[in-house]
Amino acid sequence: MEKSKKKFITGVKWTTLETGISAGIESLNHILKAIFLSPYEFAYIAIINIVINTSQRFEDFGFSKAIIQKDEVNNEEITSVFLLNIVAGLLLFGILNLIAPFVSGFLELPGLAGYLHLASILLILKAPTLVFRSTLEREMKFKQLVKVRLFNQIGSFILLGVLLYLGYGVISVIYANILRAFVNSTTFMIYNYKLTGYKLIKSASIESLRHYYDFGKFVFGKTAINSVTKHLDEILIGYFLAPEILGFYYFSKNMVEKLKKLIKRSFGKVLYSYFSKLEKKDELFQIYEKITQLLAFFSFPVFIGVALTANLFVPLIFGEDWQGGVIFIQVFSVVSALTILSTGTASNLIYSLGKSKLNFQIDSFSNVLYIAALFIFAQYGVAFVITIRAIKGIVTANIKQLYAMKSIERSIKDILLIAKWPFLAVATMAVVVVGLQLMLINLMYNEIAMLLVVVGAGASTYILICWNMTKKIYWDLRKVL
């Protein structure tokens, strides 16, 4: 257990480092695409990502999480899961190439089929990655995982920039993703052989996957349903409304979702691996409480800050053409602030306790209602779509938090106490940011200077309030570990 604690601390350090660097690269990535691509072209990017991301959810069957959660894993099981993923990847590759013309015709986007044919290569390249990434996470080799992902991210970013500058447009994004998938698959495989002791052998069987099926069927069901519902709003906007509206919507949603993913990655991957090794509920809650507090202190100001300053930085950084995305960024950011604690920690806690069925049931119920509401109201405009999505996210997150607390014999009151001080601190920051904007709007005409003053004042206020509290939580966490 002592060894696991050290690996946990090292993992958090490396994934936190990755979060900071990745945030910068992803921001530059988003700026590049916004500069060289129009809202209309972003509609193509949206549909390509929807199709590829949804397809990938059907490659794994939830077995990757089962590899991490299972007490003992042997090479026959690893080989069986690997071969199953390869077969699934090839099947999905064929299916996507068959349906690509129909998707293009359904959404009335000329040339989309050709982009989907090329992007389908990702399904083959990413299939081997799933098993080897899971074995590395199981052994908590987060240092190596972070190094690979950062190196890869920088390489694909450079390629994307060059291709966009040369005028390749939408296809630049696909080529950059193909490079990234190829390098990930190759390097994860090499690190797996060097660091984990797991290897592919000539023996494989369906019977060896019985435990993986029992655990993974609910993970797979949850992931598949979530993947479809995650993008259903974009599909319906693409069908009912103009491509430019889909471009604005996807641009905003994708920016906030990537930020949310980066923050979750600092703790999420490490937490699931570590939680799975803990047995005492009191010990679980101690770790959960401190991690959740740290997550709240770091994530609340980021999302609320983005929401309060979007009107300043969007036209300044991305250009006036993207002004239509401001309201979407603001809504998505506020919802992310309200849901990050549950999506970042509660789901991992529930999974680590072996209750994959519970996560599946919660998501299934909320998604059925969400799908029904979208089909009824999407045709009336994007305001209905984003409102329905916000309500669904907030309600689902709170239900998961409630069940997570119940699973370790705690109540929702404990979570409210955990989030109390981060909430008060960010509320104070919000007052300062909004107040300054109202004061300076007629006094300061330099937009860059105004953005810097507002962000600097908000950040300084928050840091002054939280510095001592976050330090205490960090050292308390170290003591618990």
C-alpha cells in the first residue's frame, strides 16, 4: 500500500504538469483552427469528431476499466482483450466507410464523405492503444504516459499549424489526429513491454474474458449511451439549423469540454487506479474529501473566469467572426463549474467500488429523458438545446454525487461542506471581475489592457483568499497518504 501511495503522489504531480502544458497547447490549437477555419468549416470538424469519437466507444466494450479494476490480470487475458479490440476496430472501419455517403447526405454537407473515409483510419490506429494504456494506468506509470502524450501533442500541433498555414483546411485536422494516433499506439506498446511485464502471447480465449464482460458490460453501456447523447445536440443542430450555428456551438462546446477534460485528467486517471486499491470506507472518504476540495479550488475559478471574460477574450483572440460563440462559452463554462466535482471524482469512486451497474443506471435514466427532450424541442432553436443540455448535466452530476456519498456512508451535506469555501472564494472573485468590467467599460478603450486588468484583479483576489487554505489541504492530503 505504501508503494501505491508513492505512485499516487507521483501520478498526480505528472498529470497536473500535463494539465498545465496541455492547456497551453490546446488553447493554441483552438486559436489556430479559429484563425484558419470559418464557422462553416467548423461544422465539418464537428461531424467528423462526432462520428469518430462515437465509433471508438464501441471498440473497447468497457474492458479497459476492467483491466485496471481487476485484482489479478494475466497475459492470456491481455491478449484476448487486445485481439477483440483489433477486430472491433476493423469492423467499425468498414461500417464507417459504408455509411459515410449517407451521413453526408443526411446533414447536407458536400464533401463530408471523403473526410470521413480518411478519418476512419483512426479507428484502426487507436484500437491497440486501449489495452496498453490500461496496463500502464494499472501499474500507475503516469510519468511515462504523460511524457508520451505531451510529446505527441506538440508534434501533432506543429503538423496542424503547418498544414493550416499551407491552406489544407479541414483535412489538416484529420492528418494531425492520424499522426497522434499512430505515435500513441506505437509508444504505448513499447512502454507496456518495458515497464509492466504484460505481453501478447499466442494463447487467447473468450472464456478468459468472463470477468471483463461482467464488469465491462455496464461500463460499455454507459460509455456508448453517453457518447451518443454527448453529441446528439450537435447532430440535431446540424440537421435542423444552419451549418454556421453548428460551427459556433461546436467551437464553444469543444473549447470548454477540452478544458474540463484537462482538469479531470489531473486527478481522474490516478484516482480510479488508487481508489481501486483502497478497502476501508473511512480512508476512502478522507482521500476523496481532500482531492475534491483541491479540485474545487482549482476548477471553480477557471470555469467561472472563462464565463465572465468570454465577451472580452473571444473577439480579441479568435476574431470578431466568433462573437456568436460567446453566449455558448458562458453557459458551458457555468455548467462545467457546477458539475466538475461529480464528473471528476464521484464516477471514479463509484467505479472503484465495483458498482459499474450504478453508473450505468444513472446515466441511462438521465439520457432517456435528455434524448426525448432534445427530439421534442431542438427544432425550436439552439437556446432550447443548450438549456436542456445544462439541466441534464447538473441533475445527473448531483445524483452521482449523492450515490457516491451514500456508497461510503456519507451524505450530500459532506459535499456541501467540502465545496463551501471554494464557492465563497469564487463568488468574491466574480464580484471583483464584473465590477471592474462595469467600471472600465467607458474608461478604458484598449481591449487587451482591459482584459489583462480584469483577469489580473480576479486572479489576485482569488489567490489571496485561497492560498493558505489550498496549502493546508495539500499537506493534509500528504499526511493522509
